[in-house]
Amino acid sequence: MELLQLRYFATVAKMQSITKAANYHGIPQPAMSQTIARLESDLGGVRLFDRKNGRIYLNETGRRFLSRVECALQSLDNGIAELKDTADEISGEIHLLVLENR
């Protein structure tokens, strides 16, 4: 299971559309479909969506998984933001004076 799969899953779940999620992330629709299928396979064949008449619907298993994924992604995003804040705090300029001895 990859982080990108989880991000894509969350987007598809919220938009209830693989095509819209693919457009949002700037990838082809088949790549998004394959990513979701790979995630379901990585989870042991668990179906996260029900598919009917060419549409997808987040099922109960998918809803439960989405709540965990959203918590995990939020935690990671918070950690990234903290690192960026720390980097901003310690960034600055260093001036060196180099003297040449002859």
C-alpha cells in the first residue's frame, strides 16, 4: 500500500467519481482506476466501492476505511507542516569572511 494510493482513494471517495478524481490529480482516468483496484487488492481483495451502471459508490467498508485514511493523511500533513515551520525558523543567512594568507 502506498501513500499516493491512499490520497487518490480519499479523493475518489469524496468526489464519488474516478474521472473527476483523475482530473483533479492530473492523471489519466485508467491510471486512477488501476490505482484504486491495486489498493483494494493490497487490502486483501476488500471492495471499498460498489459499482453500478458505470458509477461508483463508497460502501460501508470504504466509509470505515476512509475515516482512518483521513486521520492518517491529516496527521502526515500536520507533520509536514511542522517540519516546514521548523525549517523556516532555523533558516537564515550565514556570512563568511575568508582571508587569504600569502
